[in-house]
Amino acid sequence: MNPIISHSTVQHSEVVHSALFTGFLVVLWLGVSLQSAQAQSATYQWRLAMSWPAGTPMLHNAAARFAKNVETMSGGRFSIIVDAPGRHKAPLDILGMVRSGAYEMGHSASYYYKGKDPATTFFTTTPFGMTPTEMNAWYYYGGGLELLKKVYARHNVVAFPAGNTHIQMGGWFRKEIKSVQDLKGLKIRMPGHAGEVVGRAGMKPVSIPPGELYTALERGTIDAVEWAGPANDIKMGFHKIAPFYYTGWHEPGAELHVFINKQEFDALPDDLKAIIAVAAKEVSFDILSESFYRNALAWEEMKQRSNIMVRTLPDDVLELFKQANADLLDEVAEKSQLAGEVINSQREFLNKARSWTTITDADYLRLR
């Protein structure tokens, strides 16, 4: 026998269900709000391993400034301890330590890790490639950041650009380079893709941690050393051993990076993720400005030293390097699909940007 349900009974039931559903939403909202409040009040202390010896101009500053920015913008909720190689003992394996979780963060140059993944090389710089202005345009508007994320996701790492060093000098040589023949068997510290380029030209590239460069040059372990620019180089004292200082071709806009363990990054509240991104971007532009400023002042000082002889590589040497660079880029792109994606993206952007740079920066410098 079916009971007769009155209209008022149905209305009462709907009111009860509505009240229960509203109560559920309130409880859910309170739970989410509580979790959000707890996340907002949680504090974090991470460690960052950098590739640079303590006190290295600009490079150490970049890591320290990044850490300070994060702490300040987070209101003290997020502090970062910066460790130099003197503590972690692995200046050229920052990526490995961050990937494994030994350090939550690192500050290094992406091209140090081409042995682990050839696609990582080109996020720092490419010989005869983009200037800092072009590099920034490619990163922030030309798809560079998306490719950076894609490549490092394979290594359990989140990466951000964090410190362009501007155009770097070509290095200190014990003897003058007058022709291609002078390159044969010459041992030079030159990392990344440029190291492979000079290797194709008959030189012997080696990768040496920054803190060991002066000793290697002094003892004759190497015949030449490429480091950065006047502000860093004069502090290292290379001019005391190798008087020929060559202008740059290999690193027209070298970008450094902050590496973050992906699990650690993903576990952060959204506001702290945003703070890291903004802090890294601020450091990238700040170090570019500091590098230009300090190099300009250091060059004024270096010009007073009569033993320093500035040279530009001969045309036949530069043409040989250009051809070797183009061949290597094609070979790497053919062997690694993802590296090819990065290389082609940079080439396409540079093809578009080159003519604009020529009629603006290059033409203005000529006129001035």
C-alpha cells in the first residue's frame, strides 16, 4: 500500500536536504580554508648548492641575492642556506644533487650537464648565438621557458633562468693565436658546446671546476682558460700567467639557472612557487646589469696593466669555429629529438631577430 506524500512533506524534505548540502559545503570550505591557512603559515628552510666558489663576483651574488629575495618576499616563511663547493664538494654536479634530493635547490650553468642530456647545453648559450637581449626575448616570449620546463622535467627538476653574465671574453692564452695552425694541441678550459667546437678545430678542451682554474693554468695543465669577463678574471689573476686576452665569440649571452627538486617544488604553496619564479627573474636581470657595470669598471683597471694584450681571433680561426659550430648543431639535432627542438627554436627566433638587432643595436653602436 503506497502512502500518500503531502506537498508540505516534500517541501520539508527538500529544505532538510538543502540544509544538509549547505552544511557539507560549509564544512568543506572550512577544511580547505584551514589547509590553506596552514600552508600559508608553514615555514620552510632549504639548502642551495652553487657551482661557484664563495665570493666569486656576480656568480655568488646571484645565488645569494636569489635566496635573500625569496626570504624577503615570503615574509620570512621561506629561508635558503647557500652552500659553496667548499661545503658540498661537487661544483659540476649540482644537477645530480638536486635531482636526487640531496639539495632542494642549486645554482649552476645548464651547459655543464651536456653529458647527462645534450638538450641542457643550449639553455646557457651557443657560440655565435643570441645576445642577452635576444636570449631574454626568446626565454620569456619565444617559447624558451616552456622548452626549459620540458627538458628538465625528465630529470625530476624544475628550472628557471637566474643570472645572465652578458657577453663573455674569449679567454686568456699563454701565446698569441695568429692562424689555425696555432690551435693544434692547445689545451683550453672551455665547457659546453663551445668546448666541442674548439675540439673540432684541433684544440683539447677540458672541463675544470672554477676554483681550480688558476692552479691549472699556472702549472701548465692547460695552455688557455676561458672564464667570464674582466670583473671575474682580474680577481682570478689569469693575467699574471697568460697575457693574451681574446674577445668573445663563444658565449654571447650566458644564462645561469636555479634548479629545484620537482617533488619539493610541487609540494610548495602556490604563493611560494610564484615567489621563486619572480625572484629568479629579478636575479637574471640584476646580474646582467651588475656584470656590465663591474666589467666596465674592471676593464678600466685592466687597461692600465701593460702586460695585458687584447686580441681578436684571426678570421680563418673564426670561420673554422663557425663551420664547426653549425655542423655540430646539425649533428646534435639529428641525434636528440628534444635537443633538436631547442636548437631549432633558437635558430628560428634568431633568424627573425637578427635583422632587427642589426638595424638597432649594431647600427646605433656604429653611429655612436
